[in-house]
Amino acid sequence: MEVIKKLIEFVMEILETVTFVGSLFIVIYLFFMQPHQVRGSSMDTTFRNNEYILTNKLSYRFDTPKRGDVVVFKSPENKDIDFIKRIIGLPGDKVMVRDGQVYLNGSPLIEKYVLGTTQVHEGGFLKEGQAVTVPLGHLFVMGDNRPRSSDSRTFGPVPQQDIIGKVFFRYFPSDRVGTIKNPNQTSDNFWRNSVVWS
């Protein structure tokens, strides 16, 4: 009888621990950070298809978005899909593409992370050689693999309320594990669950 009582106590302790850890994970997932899987090639070579990343959901509650940050946001065309892109323009910035070059506030933007030249998409939001001003409460985003990215050139600036968070860590594959740094703010240029389309 004593053995059964100890066994029941042991099982109850395990259940309490599992419940506590599960609750902690849910709180972290809902309020602090969210894992994502990258799908697609629009962020090559910074992020590759099937890599796993963590998104900080609190970063912009205590800080403002910065040019060069990589963010995950709700797709403007389908809120059930998450996109991953890089912030190019902040509210009030003038963004223009001319002859394969991005211009920010009239100056050529130096982007060492970009794969390919930057072109505009026919029928898209941004027109060749035409500067647009990013509205208040919005961000202008682009993928690093410009020929393969559907981004603000196509659908326009993204409302900041649709930003899920800032990408801060890659945890798979093992040979590419590490923190994600903003190339504009550092000398360094470079849980399975949600999928982010790049």
C-alpha cells in the first residue's frame, strides 16, 4: 500500500512539473517570443528555406523599428500567412528604385546583404524612378533576394500593427545557429511551429 501511495505522489509531482513547464511555454509563446520556420527564398542568403528562427514579440513595445531590422509580419493579402523581410524605410522616409539601385531620402542605399539587383514589379506599388513617402505608422520592407521577393515594392508599406516582431535568433541548422544582427548597427554583416514565407 505504501508503494502505491509513493507512486501516486511521484506521478502527481511529474504532472505538476509538466503543467508548470507547459504553462510557462504558453506564456512565453503568447507574449515574448515565437518560433518560425522560413519558407521560400526571398531572404537568401541571409535566411534559407527551412531554417528555424525566433521572433522577439516585445522588441517594438520598448524600442522603435530601425532600418536594417529583419521582421516577421502578417501578409497584407492573407493575414493567416506570416512574411519575413528587412526594414528599408521608416515613416517619413522617401524610397525610390532606379536602374536597379534603392535610394533612401535621395541617397543610394548601401546593402551588402542583398542578392541580385533591385527592380520594380510590373503593376506593383512602386514605380521605376518614382519616390514614395512611407506613411506614418507604416514600414517599407524588402526581401534580401530582390529578384525572388514579393514585398513593399508590390503591396506597399506594411502597417506597424501587422508586425509580429523582430527576428533575433536562428536555431536551425546547427552550422548557422546564432543571433541576428542589424548590419546598420554592427560591424558584423551577418520548437518547430509557425511558418514564415519569404
